[in-house]
Amino acid sequence: MSAEKLAALQRYYPSAQLLAEGGQSVVFLPGLKVDAPEGQIEFDGLLHPQPHSGYSTRLFITRKITAPLAQNWTEHSLCGKSWWACSWQNVGAELPWIDMLANHLRAFR
């Protein structure tokens, strides 16, 4: 099932790669771009499409972003690297991964 979800995500982000973290599948998303209050920014992302640290799903990124909705940043170690995540709730694990990613990226606009 993860292969199908990854293939659908790769239609929009061809460089997306499936990785394993703690026995679970995560998606590495290099070079994500988003229009933020500070202008267009680019960062790498790690989509965690199942529960993590009290959230239904998480999007970890390589830097903090200054945006009104992106608050309460915490640092995490995943896949041998440090990542940042803001407090962003209610992005369900039942969503297709592309919708899940789009919902997480809304925090940065």
C-alpha cells in the first residue's frame, strides 16, 4: 500500500523517496518549496504518515519557518538527521499522502 501512496505523491514530487524510521515508512521530500510570509522558501521535508509524538501525522522539515500558524517548534532526530516540526494538528493518517502533505504545508503560508 505504501508503494501506491508513494507513486501518487511522486506525480507531484518525483524526487520523493520512501525511507524506514523505527520500523515505519516515512517519505523524504527534498527541495520542497512553499510561499511563506518571508517569500518563497525551500527546504527538505520528511512526511511521517502515521502517529508521532501525539499527532496523527507529522511533517518534519530542515529549518524553522516564521509564519503566523507555525508555532511551538520542536526538534526531532529521524533517519540519522535533525528535523524541526511545528505544532499542527488534525491532519489525518487516512488521507492520501499528497493531501496530507498539502494540509501540513498550510501551516507555513
